[in-house]
Amino acid sequence: MRASDAFFAIAQNQEERWVLLRVNLDGKSRVLLELTSPWGSFVTPSPDGRRLAYATLTTESNVWLLADF
């Protein structure tokens, strides 16, 4: 099945978690990925319909300590 046989959506499931769904044209859906946040999320299929690219906004940060450089 190709990406053109379905559409993709970000929704909240029954456990109130955000998920990326693949929804077939007949209405059947399948969870592809659980997301940490819906904010800034988008999904787009590749031109050949075989892959998905997605991005999501996070607020995570790292701090690095460099000693003796």
C-alpha cells in the first residue's frame, strides 16, 4: 500500500497520548508513532509515497561542561 492510498493525521488517543495515524480511505486507522507533543508537528510523504518525514517541536535542552579545553 502506498501513501496515496491513505492520509496521515495527528490525534489524541483514548489514553490521551498524541499519536501519528495512518487512515486508509475506507476509514480504518493504524497508529504509526507515539509523539511527545502535537505542537509544531507536521507529516509529509516522500514523492514516491514510500516514506514519511515528520517533525515535532520540543523544549528539551542540553548543557555541556567543557573542562581543560
